[in-house]
Amino acid sequence: MFVAELCRAMASHRLVSVVAPINGLRQWFLTGRFPRFMDSRIAEGTVPVHYPLFFNFPRYGKFLDAFFMSCGSERSFQRAVKNLGHLPIVHAHYAYPDGVAGVRLARKYQLPVVITVHGTDVNQLSHDPARRSQMIDAFRHASAVVAVSKELSRKVNFLVGKGFHAFHIPNGVGLDRFFSGDPELARRMLGLNSEHQYILAVGRLDPVKGYDRLIDSLPLLSKSVHLIIIGEGEQKENLKNHASRLGLSDRVSFVGAIPHERLHLFFQSAKLLAISSFSEGWPTVILESLACGTPVVAHRVGGIPEVLVSEELGVLVEDNTPESLARGIQKGLEKNWDGNICIEYAKRFTWDRISRKYFEIFDSFYP
């Protein structure tokens, strides 16, 4: 969603065309139907989006993912470039496979390319030697590399080697979708119990998010504290079973994926947003929560301390053990927060402001 929001912001100033490759085998597993090998085009507002199919192999041959993605996307890439007309620039999100594929295609058509790294790509995928070497090669051949946090930019610089410089541009927040409101009204609209204190967690249900540790923190807190987990992922059933074994099924709600335009109701209803991740880049969910006036309790990891720069915005905990998370949540529940401070801080990171920072880099390619 944060890539889509950035594209929409850019499209209000420049021509933008999106290539969003779809993994054909994954679609087959999810739907039970083999997708047609064709390029579909859908207009989302003012932004044309191309959805080419590419195919890779689950768990095996991951070092070939970028190659398959670039081959499957080339026809769509040509159309997108043609739509843009004069002096196009390629902007690829995530170092692998998208960044590597983007550099392959950009070099073939002699176009400048910017890679934005978001966290998982550098923090996890770079540990695989085959993918790391492709990422480093792509970084070196890119016109610019952007990291969403300063911590990530340092990692990219270290990965590539002496003399390399990755820019830092954070993610933003859409204030038209995330805003303050009456917490009691939001709880009624969601059918939540007004006597409970709700802690919110938002993200893919992957092991790196540490949701099991967040669940483990609940027995250390008052029984009035309930956890709402928004998202889908491979760990969903495991987490449900974990909560059940601890006798917490009535205090942990798994609500699945929620449409982006309804997320603000959950943020408004919650006392706190909790982040228990083992690693992070620049979590957009923090700014979304702050824009709704809801403070954050988070593990001090990755770019999170760069977002939560003040004790008026949230509580940073030094590790993500259940005990630390419980202490942080308890501290957050006891504090008298000023939601307006959170909201005013979030306003510094509108997507329009973020897009203009990218334009400064883009414009340097065609003086």
C-alpha cells in the first residue's frame, strides 16, 4: 500500500505508469486456477497499472526470481515506458527480485533507475549469497539507491562497499485515510467492548513480526487488555493455536486483512499500536497510527527509533521479550497522551512531501 500511495502522490505532479508483476504459481495456489499468460492493464485513478505474469519455483531456485520477473515483465515494461513518453525514469521497490529485475530492464533500454529498499530485502534476503551478489550488482549499476531509514542506508553502504552512498527518504502517510476521531464512536462502529483496553498490531503474520511474543505478553497485563491483530500470513493458524493453548482466545482477535479505508477506525479504537518485530525498515503503520492520534509501543529495532523520536509519540522497548513488551504496554496505558502532538508530527510526512524528495533525485538525471 505504501508504494501505491507514493505512486498516487507522484502522479499528481508527473506521468506515472506502474508495472506490478504477479507470481503466476502463487495465484494458482491461492485460487486453484491457472492464470492466463497475458498482460492485463487496469487504470487506478490516473495511474495505469500493468499486471504481467511471471513464474518462479517456491522455496527452490530463488536466485532465479529476478531473471524470471524481468523476462515476464518486459512487454509490460516496454508499454509503460512508451506511455511515459519523454525522458522516462525507472523506479523499482525492494532490492530483490524487483530491484534486480528493474536494473536489468533499465540497462537494456538505457534508462536511469532508482532502487528503493524497504527493510526485508536488505535485512533478510541479503544473507543468501546468491541473492546478495545480485543485489550488490544492481546497487552498483543503479543511478541511485534510496533507503527508507538511515539505518538501512548504512547497511546498503556497508553491503556495497567503501565510497557508496545510499540516499535516505522515509515512507509517508495518507492523511486523507488516517485521521483522528471519537474512540467510543469507532468502537461502536466496530462492535468492540467499551470496557476493554485494545492494543492493535498491524502487518503480515510472518515470524519476523514476533506476534507470538506479543501474545505471550498478555498474561502479564490486566485482563481488560485485549489484542487485535490485523493481517494475513503463513503464521495465522499457528498464532491462533498459540493463543488458544495459553487460554487467551477471548483476549486475542484475528480480524484478517482490513480494507485500507477502514483501518482508521481500528487505530482510533485502540489505546496503543504495538510493534514486536525482530527487524524493521521504516514501518508506515507507525505514522498511520500517529495520524489517528494513537501512540505506539515498539521494539527499538531498525528504523523505528528514527520515527519515534520523542517520548510524546510512544514507548521504545530495548528488546521484544514478552516481559519487555508488557512493561512497555503498561507504561503506555498509564501515560496521559496528547493525541494532537502525534497528529501534528505525522503531518510532516505527507506522501506529497515524500514524492518531492524523490523528484529532487529524479531531476538530477536529466539536467
